[in-house]
Amino acid sequence: MTKKIAIFASGGGSNAEAIVDYFKNNEEVEISYFLTNKADAGVIKRGRKLNIPTLVFSRKNFVETEQVVDFLKSQNIDLVVLAGFLWLIPSSLIQAFPNKIVNIHPALLPKHGGKGMWGHHVHEAVVANKEKESGITIHYVNENYDEGETIFQATCAVSPEDNPEQVATNVLKLEHYHFPRIIEKVLKAI
């Protein structure tokens, strides 16, 4: 039976595209929808290019109503993937998909996580703290930012000469390689 994935993204959607590319020849996995909270998010353009339908929703529909949860259920979604999605996930969505929501964070949690720690903010903190390594953390989602159970981590070296942009480039390579593979493992356990 085909497993269906919904990918949430707030930005450009490069991880969403990497996931679609990884599963494009896998008949057991379908990327059913991209969902975004931003009407001008780059993931919408990627969705058109990749023939993935996209749903744009408001904070009210996400937090104050069951519209997003009901939509995901109506599409028979098996796994929710957060790929650069910046809002805290409401408890109604977590309860509807227990241990079926995964996120990727561009650092080695528990370092450099929490509210406001996304994208360049994370990489700037890594460089400012003179970290010797950074990387990615793929984790289940709970009601708190970046505190769900860790599924997988991968590291990359950070040299004293690296700026935040170089760290970001190295981390993004890890994201694009590992995230689809870990999603595949999570799907097999569902």
C-alpha cells in the first residue's frame, strides 16, 4: 500500500524538492501535498514545477481550527514532514499524527535549537560560539520547538575560517542527502 507524505515548508523548498526527487521512482511512497503558511513561499513554485499540489493556510486555520488536520486526514496522509516550516505545531495536529510528524533542524540539537533558531540564525550562532562541528538533527515533533525525540544526527566539521554561509552550505548538503533516507526508514516503521 502506498504511503502518503505531506510536506510543510515556509521557504524555498529545497528540502521538499530533494525528498520528491528521492522518492520519484518509488511506487510505495507518494508526496501528496506541499503545505505552506506563506503565499509567496518558494515551495509553491517548486510544487508547480514538480506537479505537487500546494495548500496555503493562515495562522487562524492552523492554530484555531481543525481545518489543516481535517485536510490531512481527508488526504489519508501517513507522515507529516516539516522541511523548513517555522511555526510551532499545535497539539491538535500532534495528537492526530502521533509519532508521525518529523522535522529537520540545521544544527546538532540540543545546541542551537528553540524559538527563533532557524536558518541563518542557527549558522551565525554556530560560528559565534566557535563550534568545531555542526550538522543536522532529524527528530519527531512534540509541542515544543526542537525538543522531540531524536531520530538521526549527522555532522560536518566547522573550521575557524568558516563563515555562516559556508556552514549553511555544508549543512544543506547533509539535509538533502540524509532527510529523504531517514523519512524512508520512518515510513517503514509506520
